[in-house]
Amino acid sequence: MIDRVYAYKRIQDFFPQSKESDIVFNEEGSVNLIAFLNNERVFKFPREEWGEIYLKREVILSKNIARISSINVPEFDIVENDFGSYKMIHGTDLSSESIKRLSVAEQKNIAWELALFLKTINELKIDGPWFSDSYRSKEDWIKLYEDVQTFILPIVPNQYTRSKINYIFAPLINDELDFNSDLCVINGDINPYHIKFDKFKNKITGIIDLGTIGLGDPAYDLSVLMYNYGENFISMMSEVYPKLKYLIKRARFMRNTMEMQWLLNGLKLNEKSWFTLVLNKTFDDIL
């Protein structure tokens, strides 16, 4: 069983001078138990056997990306069957509030950094059918719409909201979105808490947690960035990321479904915590 006691023992196997007080744990993730040693080193302990497969994939792909990316990514220098470790990439989370505080020129520089990173990983060649957890086929999106009709629409109290939901899914139902092209390597979870930022230099210091990287639709990464930072920010990426204009409609559709996906998970799993995720966006809008 992977718990704090086990993790501490394994850390001491490699760093015998470490003390319990030197280690801070993060247990929020469902896949890994994370430990930070002296704010200088990160340890990822997969909770289940299938998580070990994810870690091995992350180790391999992170190494390949590190060779070609202008943005730092985790470089695992300790890899065991039960954990992996790398030197910490420092920085604060690139929150929407951080973006709003920047000048237009500074925002553009950040957008270009992210665009170049996406372009770099999209062009990466990988061996084997390693699909990102975030990949969805057209059939998957249609199934999402069917689930929305089954689980969400019956509890929606007014016609206005029901009409809005149907409007969001109209491009899918009317076959206006091409889900059969552009398959390439994507990040799969490029959220603000995975983008590290130096607020004094106004520069991205690194992108962490590549556990969801793999083959997928590049529009998905754009949709995550769009959801968190807005479409105006995403439009700044176009000069560095030419395929943006071909992906924007699909990305906009994906962005508009995110909160419904969280709601569905909460309803299906009877887990109320999923309903609170929308608060992040609400807080971003008022800060």
C-alpha cells in the first residue's frame, strides 16, 4: 500500500539524511501520491499498478520533450518500479489573475511560449498507440451529448438553460466539427496549476505533470487554455501556432462542454465535490 509511511521510507533509501519534517505531501491526485523534499525534489508514487504504466510513459515522453522544448519539463533522474523523482521546477501557478495583471505585450509573450510548446509536442513522434486520457473520438462526444440528455436536461429548471445546452451541442449534432483529423501528441491537462510562472520575470519556468500526455486532438489543449485564460488570450498564439485557425471551432465546442462534464461525473458517481469545480471559474471571473 502506498501511503506516507511507505513513501518516506523509499525517499530515505535514496536520501538517508532526510527527515520527516523535510517532506511535504500532496495527496489530492487520484493517480499518484506526491512528495516534495526540501522544496527541491519531487517524488511521484503511483497508487495502483495501472498508475505505474502511466509513470513509465511520462518518464519516456518527458525525456523526449526535454530534448526539444524551450520550456522546462520534469526530467526524471531517479526511476524505480514504485516511484519516479526529478528536480523541482520552481514557480507559481499561471492563474488567470496572473495573466490579467500583465500588459498586452507581456500576455502575448506568454501566449507565444505556450504556443511554441504545443507546436513542439504536436510534432513529436512516438512509438506505440499511447493515447492521452483526454482523447475523445466523435462517438465519445456523441455519447456525452446523449448522457447530457439523460442525466442533465431532465433536472434543468428552465427552457432558457435547456436551449443554451442544445445550442452548445449544435455544431456536433449538425456534423460541423471534424474529429477525424489532426491526431497528434497533446499535453492532455495543461491547466494553470501545471504551468509554472516567474512573476518577476514574467516568464514561464516550466510545465509539470505530463502524466496525461499522448495521442489526441490538439483542439483539446487549446480548449483548456481557452477555458482558463479566455479566447482573446488564445488568439495571440496564432502567429506561432498556425493550426489555431483550423482548431478554434472544435476547441470552443470542447470548452463549452467542460462544466457539463463535471456535472455529469458528479451525478453519475454521486460525488458532490465534482459540482464545486465550477467555482474555480467563478472566482477567476470576479478576481
